[in-house]
Amino acid sequence: MTRFFIGTVLESNSCRRTMAGWREVLEGLDEDHRLMLEGGSLSQLFLRYPLTICHPIFVGMVYGILASMTLIVPFAYAGWEDSTGLQDMVIDWGTISLIFCAMTAILGGFSLLISSLFKRPPVRLENRRRYLFPVPFIGLLLLTWAMIGEAPEFVSSIGWFLAILPGPLYIHLSYAPRWRMLDRIDRGLDPFDGMKITIAPDNSLEPDELDDDDLDEVSLM
């Protein structure tokens, strides 16, 4: 069972010197911290590339592009129904796409800033995918209804919100804190410096659930 660690648990010298990359350092960490920093399949997909390329701002922009692509069909149908010219339809879709990308990129940068200020550990979202997965599809359905049907005005607003929400939420809770810590490792710095906890409390023991032996173990780390 994953434990709830308090304080900086690792004082690895390898984290304090310049090194070839962060992957070598992860091999020397305990299993809990290695899994936390490696992340799930989505994070590992982005982290296959250099940290500069997979910056949270760029990852947010990628999500904005993906979210925009899901709107092609609703925009095409709405343009066909309203007899809108192809050029006007492309301009409308392109405008919304640029707004999406700019918004998600800015939110990615803001999440990294918040992570740097509060120095919290990344939250693993693998066990919550079943809740997050349908959210953008619900948003897409609401947007489609608002574009081609007679839906109340608030339906469109809710649709936009749900369509955008999962990506920035994932970056804010999971990816941006993980990227910040890996970037510190890559620069030869201690990734846990200034952190009160080094593993997010999800899927772990709460402090009041720790027995005396657990507390002794935590204090020794």
C-alpha cells in the first residue's frame, strides 16, 4: 500500500549534480516516487520527448488542437444547415480553434506557475479516468445540440466548458507538477525541495490512519 510521506524523503546526491537526464535518476528512487514521476500512459506519451518540447504550455496547446478537431463535424453540419459558404465556415471554425489553443496553452502555463508556487506533488488520475473520459463527449453533444437545435443559451456555455475541462484539469493536477519536478531533476536540482509532502494523498493512508509504527517509519525518512 502506498504510504503518505511527510517531508522530503529523498536526499539523493544524484539529484544535486548535473546529469544526462531525469530517467537515470528515477531508477534510483523507491517505487512510489518513481511511479509518481513517471505518471500514467498519457504522461509517458508526452514525456517521450525532450522536456522543452513537452512543456505544459505546449501540451495544453495540443489538447486545444484535439478539442478543436472534434468540432469540425458540428461546424460543418451547422454551416450546411444555414447555407453558410465553405470559406465562412472554415473561418468560424478556425477562430474557435485559435481561441481553444490559446486558452488551453495559457491555462497550462498558469498551472505550472501555481505548481511552482505551492510545490505540491502530482496527482495520479488513472483511477479517475472513468469519470473524466465521458466529459468532453458530453460537452460535444451539448455543443452539437446548441448548433443544430433549439437549445437554451446556457446549454452552449456548459458545452464549451465541458469540452475544454478535462485537458486543463489533467495538466493542472497531474502533468504540470510532474513536469516541474522532472525539470528540476534534469537541471541537477532536488525535485522535493520545499515540499511538505512528496506523494499526493490519493490512494494512500491518511495521517490519522497511520499507526505508531507507520509514524516512526515516516519520521525516519
